[in-house]
Amino acid sequence: QVQLVESGGGLVQAGGSLRLSCVASGGIFNINTMGWYRQAPGKQRELVAVINSGGNTNYADAVKGRFTISRDNAKNTVYLQMNSLKPEDTAVYYCKGAVVWSWSTRDYWGQGTQVTVSS
């Protein structure tokens, strides 16, 4: 059974930093794109950053220059380094992985980790 487990969320003051991690497990041989999404109260889930297996990245405009996504393919792990955090970054952050099976590619989501930025 595939599981994605996030960690690293918490409460931080504006201007501070947090590093999120997401580990995928469950007989996985290959993960294509991995990404971070977030959902604030009353808002839709939105893309934060994605990275493919080759290391190419894409960021939401709101986080460019402040957040950095990276991954360790050997560990099936994706990271999100968040610097210069703002109150508007407060949300539940979810990790998603596109797991490649011999018959198809399927997206899996983590359970989310809360990030709260105080002003």
C-alpha cells in the first residue's frame, strides 16, 4: 500500500523558515513528478511547487524566490524549504507523487501538514 507522509510543519513567525519533508513508501520503484500543494481555510487547493524525476522545477508566482523544492530519488523523498514566510503562507501543505507502475501512472496524496505563520 502506497503511503506519502509529510512532516516538518508547525508554527513560525513571519520572516522565519520551515522545511517540509514527504516520504513515499509501499513497493515504489519509480516516481515521476512530485509536488507540494496547499489549501488555506475557505480556499481551493493550489500548486506550490513541483519537481520531476530529472530535477526540473516549477513554482507558483507567490512563492518564487522564497521556496525551494528538491528531491532525493533514492529515498523517494521530496522537500520544500520555505524561507521568508508570510502570514498568507498559512495553510495545510500536501505532498503529491505520480507513482509509475508497469500498467499506469497514478497520483497519491499525503495527509497534509499544517503550516501557520504568525504576524
